[in-house]
Amino acid sequence: ISVLNTRFRLRINSSTNLVLQQIEREVRMQEGTCKLLAACSRKDQALEASKSLLTCNARILALLSQLQRIRKAQILEGVGYRSDEKLRLNMYAESCTGKLSLSDLRIPLMWKDSEYFKNKGELHRCAVFCLLQCGTEIYDTDLVMVDRTMTDICFEDTIIFNEVGPGFQLRAELYSSCVVEDFPRAAPAPRRMSFLGGSLGCSSGKKIRAAFESAAACGNVSSGGGNIRSGHVPPSSLQSLGPKYNLLAHTTLTIEHVREGFKTHDLILSATEDSPFWLPLYGNMCCRLVVQPLCMIQTVISGQLEVKVTLPFDILLPEIFNITSLLEFD
């Protein structure tokens, strides 16, 4: 039991330091993106910077959620709590992980006949991208401009997630922003002097708390998702930081959705037709979803193999060669 407790504490401390370093890096990225967004003078620059800021805020919220779970485990360890939860954490850490790849992402559109075939009505253009999250790994696709001349939203990106467990949940979110000719210049965000109590320290706690308020504000405006929410009212300047992306649709993929070839998955629509960022989605998403367990490409166990010969050697020899092709000997 003492060995198990020691391993558990070391894993918790290492995870805490790693998450704090990742949060600090994302905080610096967030500050730089806000400065870049405030200096944008072109529409395409503002759209790209706003997309980067939304992705950065999503990563901060995911990392803070993970930090909250780690701190909870530390508190339970401090009061001497050990039960199935600790055993589950240790067993899960030793379970086989793998790589998850998503590619050839296509989302079909369903325009009205008068819009697509007769080219009537006001030209409706939106900037669209997809946000993919699996645990604390979050990636975004390239930005795609969509109008009524397109029948599908096509993302050519290949997204790879590393060290994914067998119980993974891959959340795909489609964001859209209505493209206008004149966009408002972003106002620089004021410095927020607040503290995140606990053992993070004065400097780190101040930066992380400020980043959390900014990320939560962006999450409340854009998607309404996330595991952590702040009761603080977002500053008005935060809500005027360039173009706004809104959640258009989303879905969650698990290991049951992994199949060979190009497959279709259902989308959950989050917008109505009267929304300015709305697009006529068909309600499906097509993609290739592939998983490769690391045990297929890495040595899992190696050592000496003792073979008890009970058959003639010339009969057993081919079977031994079949075994040695899968195992590594000292």
C-alpha cells in the first residue's frame, strides 16, 4: 500500500507541474493574440486572430478543469482517502494508449433552390472552422469561407491526438462567424488585477485567474460549453475583441465510431435560421477516424522465453519462429 501511495503522489505532483507549465504557456499565447487582434486592420487577419483566441481560451478552460481534478485528488490523498478511485487512477495509467487520427472532414450543406440554383437573394458569407478536443489536447482546422456556391464544407487538415486512452471522447465543434465588410476594431483588453488563491503563488495565480476570466467570458459568448464557469461578469471590452464566432453544431465521437474508411456521423445543431451566423447544415459530418494502439508499434514486454519441448524439434521450430517475431529477447 505504501508503494502505491508513493507512486500516486509522484504522479499527482508531476501532473500538477506539467499542467501549470501548459497553462502559463497558453496564458502567454492568449496575451499575444489579444495584442495581435487589437492591431488587426484587415478582415482576414481579424478572423484568424479571433479563431486563435477562441482556441487558446478553450485550451485554458480544459487545462483548468484538469488542474481542478488533480487538486481534488490531492485533497483526498491528504485526508487519507483511498478506495476504488485511487486504484482506478493507477490502473488506468497503466492501460494501453494509442494515437487517434481524424482526417477528410466534410460537412454537407442544404441550400434552398432559389439560393443555390437561381443565385437569388442576398449573398450570405460566413467564416467557418472546426474545433477538435480530446481531453486537454485541442486543435483547430484552417478557416474556410462558405457561401451559397458551396455544397460542402471541406477541411483538409489531418488532426492527430497522442496517448489517447480506450475510453476517449472526441468532441468536434463547428464554429461560424458572419463575414461583414466593415468589422469593429478591437479594443485593447485592460489589465485585471485579481488572484487565484491556493498554492499557485501570487504571480502565477494572478495570470491564471485573469486568463480564466477571459476564457470563461469567451466560452459564455461563443459556445456556452466547458466544465468551469465563472460568476464574474465579463468586461465589456472583452466582448468587443474583433469578430465573434458562435457554435453552429457539435458531436462527440468514441471508440465505437472507429471504422474502416469514410463514415458519416450525426451532428447536433446549436443555431437557428434567424441567427446571422447560421448555415443550412444537412445534419451530418463525414470523416475518417483511425486509432492505432501503441502496443502495435512499441515493445510492451521483453525477456527470456522458456520453451518446453514436448513435440519433435523439427515440428516445433516453425512455431518458435512465429513467437519470436512478436517478442523481443534479452
